[in-house]
Amino acid sequence: MSLLLLLPVSVGAQELPQTLADSPAKRFDDLNKRFNKAANGIWNAKTIEDRKQRTTEVAVVTHELIALAEQNPSDPTAFSALVATCNAAISLENNTAYAVGGKNTPEQRAIAQLLRNHLQNEQLDTACIRIGGGFSRECEQFLRRVSRESPHRNVRGTACLKLAQLLYARAQRLALIATRPDRAKRYESLFGKAFLDSLRRREPADAAGEYVALYEQAAREYGDIAIPYQGTVAEQVALELNEIRRLAVGKPAPEIKGEDQQGTPFKLSDYRGKVVLLYFWQHG
């Protein structure tokens, strides 16, 4: 975190560095640009050191975003800064090896403020979309509460869908870390061993029953609501339930019909009980 952000608020604006003398909106715009540049740098890094440097910059920006929101809770920019804090923190969790766990993390502080100050906000669906990519207890609790208490149907519908997606993605990650001790240690450091143990103790079938029920509720009650880049809730639910019910690991492969390289018709079911490699290719 930048030490400049810890200066007493009583210091006159003329004494502050330019970054603190700027308006909240200007500071947010600058932080947003820094985040985008650093996040893109993570993906495009040519060396491990470069990736570490960009990752550290994202972490610094995350702390500065939550500081901006906490210093200006009544400013309109505060809401955007809180959503951006969650987005940045979750991007670190999902895409880097940076250690961002513990108590009072920027993500936890941002979620607490969103629930305390912005539960009535009609644009809270944007926060649901970002927080739906998380894993933590706080992310889950946020989506559960918003899906119950928001006065806006579009927000409740988005929260319901994103809660289903979070629980489904979490189940997939739990299955992965069960075979990857290195991943398990990282998740314990991020979210706490007690929380991870409580998730591991739950029967996978029970967890699946819950997220499937949430998907079905989302389609039934909020199917017409549009989600950016995902179509309507009903369309997204149909895609994901098809994946869960027909395409998940352990499910029978769906039938495939076609012709082999010699033009001979075949069906995938012709090879039931045999090891099959599917190689898809095309030419223009």
C-alpha cells in the first residue's frame, strides 16, 4: 500500500501530494488505468520477474482502491471503487500466486461496505458479476444476502445466477485441489484451513443439489434478465445445466455421428468400452 494514503485527513489539500489532492473521480480513473495496465502486463509478461512486478502493482492498486472508497464513503465514486477492489482482489486470487489472504483483506472490507452502504443500489448487479468469480465465504454470503434483500429484481436475479455459478466453480476447484497439494496449501492460506475443511466435509452430491436448484430458480424467476456477455439468465442456465448434466467428468459422452477420413459413417457409441481419442480439425 502506498504510504501516502496513510497521511492524516486533516492535512490541507495544498500540502498533499497531487495524487491525494485530486478529486475522488480523478483518483479512481488513474487507479483504474493502472490496474488495467498491470493486469494486461501479467498476461503478457515475458519473464517471471516481470510477472511478479506486474502482480505486485495490481496488489498495490487493490489497496489504494479500498483506501479511496473508505476515505470517501459518501462520494459517488466510492461504489465504483468498491466494485473495482473486489474485481482486482479476485483477479489476484484466480490468476496469480500472490498471497492476499488473512483478515481485513481489501476484498473483505469492500464486501462489508457494499452490504452496509449500497444494498439498495440498482447497479449492485455489477458487483454481483465481479464477486461471482470469487471463492471466499464473504463472496458467497454477499450473493446470498443480495439475492434475498435487494429491492431490485435485476439485482436479485443476477445475484441468484452468480451464486449458482460460484458454487459450481467452487466445487470444480475443490475437486482439483484434492489432487494438487500445492493448490490446497495456497487456498488454505487465502481462505483459511477451517473454511476449506468445512467445504471438503460436504458431500459433493449435496453441493451439486444446491447449485442445480439455484440455477433452476434463476431460470424460473429471472429468466428474462440480461447478463452482460452471457445473454439472458435463462440462456446461460440452459448452457450450464447441460454441461453439468451431460458433459461433466464421469458422465456418458453424448452421441457423435460423422464420417471418418475414409468417408465411412460412424457413431461414438460404436466404440463403447474402448479407449477413444477425439481429434477435431478443419480446413478452409
